[in-house]
Amino acid sequence: MPALPPLNPPIRTLLGPGPSDIHPRVLAAMARPTVGHLDPYYLQVMDKVQGGLRELFRTTNRMTFAVSGTGSAGMEATVVNLIEPGDAMIVGVNGVFGGRMTDVAERAGAKVTKIERPWGEVFTPEEVQKAVDAVKPKVVGIVMAETSTGAYQPIEEIAKIVHDAGALLLVDAVTSLGGVPVEVDKWGIDAIYSGTQKCLSCPPGLAPVSFNQRAMDVILGRKTKVQSWYLDVTMLANYWGSDRVYHHTAPINMSYGLYEAVSIILEEGLDACFARHALNHRALKAGLAAIGIKYAAQEGYQLPMLNAVHVPAGVDEAKVRSDLLNRFGIEIGAGLGAFKGKVWRIGLMGYGARPANVYLVLSALEQLLA
Ligand code: PLP
């Protein structure tokens, strides 16, 4: 077989639902020499990554680390460790990712009760209270930033309701982490997962997770083995904890990328980073309003980093997306599920959340829709 043709990916501006544009410093970090996964240098990198993730999650949880795998691996890791067959779990479903969490939980043997909301809307504390009273679940799972709809779910009040009922709160922060405040300790989130390819501006491949002591006590008290060997937190704890026992070969260079990504956010400061996301979102929203484009998510609950907007009537949405890609090099996202063909998803995530990108996508859309 002849050699493969040279790898020459086109240069895009990634303004979709993720992956987002990678910060050049992150790409450079990933090209540093690979060391062994038990090399003293790498162990220091792991320590620093854990410390940085604790800052991002605003937690002191010891069990804060990066699962080897994408955001879905983080979802699976949190669910399969907390759930034993037959456990009752409530999942909030108002888009694709609540649906995915339901599937993952059912595969782990949970008896899942779904609470549902139309796409683009968020759950009220009262709805969660009613469901918790009726079901008395072990775990309540909720998506903070529903990437399929752009809805921004408030967490704090729900956390209180879940705890008062003696249950654990599991939060999907794949799209929210690094773009809006995620207060693991202050809100009392028991288990949480994220991904590297959204507001962390790192390639997909790692899933930051955190478990508090309540969650760890539940995991350590399990009667059955965790169904997944790869994602068993008690075994991973021996690698990410002080014992450093080999579990699997960590993706070393991805960890370098995450190290740099976390470092960049901490250099900017979390609050400044959130303010930048909010500012660019407001600018985009104003520009879109000027060309008659409206948001799909409930007013007052719209994510800054993921702008899901209605495709204007009579517009061939797929043609606009392909023109954006082919003529301007811009990727935006299509609608998923109930929003397929009806919505565009414009991401302003991490390194991508900057004025130049706001102007670029607005002016390109204006030309294409004129
Ligand atoms: N949860 C949310 C909210 C997401 O947006 C995504 C990915 O877009 C996932 C989970 C799954 O993450 P991944 O595609 O990295 O496996």
C-alpha cells in the first residue's frame, strides 16, 4: 500500500457546539516530549492538573481528576460509580444530553424516572421537589448547560432540594465548565463531569470529574462491583491518589494539553473569563437581533457559550452552514433531535469567545442571508 497522503487539515474557525478552537499554547504543549505515565515528571503534571481542576470546579474534593475519554466517559464514570442495579435515579431531560444520561443510567441498572421539559426550557425547583418527593431517588442527574438547546440550568436551589431528600446530585458540566461559574462546594454538587473540548479550548479526549466525600462514601459502601473496570473510581483513586498504582496508560500528551488549558484560564482569572464569555455573548445576541435572528432557549436562561438560534423562515439551513464552512471557513452547529433543521448552534467557547469571532460570524451570516 502506498503511503497515505500528507495530513493537511483545513484551518477552520470552530464556532459550533464543540470542539472549539484550540488555544495555540495548548497545541504547543501537546507537542512536548512524551514521558512515561509513572515518570516523576508526569506525576507532577497530574498533581498540577488536579490542583487546577479543583480551582475550575471551585472545590477542595480530593477525588478531582481527568478521566481518560471524552465527556461521555465522564458521564459514564460518574453514573456507573454511583448507581448499583435497582437504584432509583431521576434525570432531567430537556435536550439530547439528559436523554444520554438516562440511557447510561439505565444501562447501569438504574430505575430511571425522567422529568421532562420542552427543549430550550429549564427545570424549576418546584418540579424537581415534586419528583424527588414521589421517587425518593438515590441520585438526581441534571445537565447544567444543555448544548443541544442553549439552555442554562440553575443548579443551586435544586442542590438543596436533592440534599434535603438525602439524595446525591450529579451535574453535567461538559459545556459550562470554564464559561460560567460552576460552584461545586458552594452549591453542594456531589459528582460532576466535564469535557476538554468546549470552554477549556483543548482537544477532545479527557473528562474532568470530581466526587465529594458524600459521593465517595456511597461508592466505597457499594454492595456490587462497579460494572466498568476502566471507570471504577476506587481503582482510579490509586493511580490519581498518593499510591500511584498503575491502572491504565494515561494519555500523557492530552494531559499536557489540559495542563496548559487550565493554566491559561487561571492566568486570566475565572471571573474575568466568565465576564468575557458574557460580553461576547451579549455582542453576538445584539448583532443577531439586528438581522432578525432569535434565540431558541428561554429568555433569562440562555448560555453565553452556546447560542442556539432559530433558523429564519424560508432559509435553507444546511446550505448556509455549508457556505459558512466553504466560503468563510467557519463551522457552526446544526440542530439536534427536536431542533434538527430548525436551529443553528453558535459556540463562543473559551479561546473562541472573542470579539473577532463575533464580528466574523455576524458579517458572514449577514452576507449569506441578505
Ligand atoms: N454532555 C454535554 C452537555 C455535551 O455537550 C456533550 C458533548 O457535546 C456531552 C455530554 C458528551 O461529550 P463528548 O461528546 O465529549 O463525549
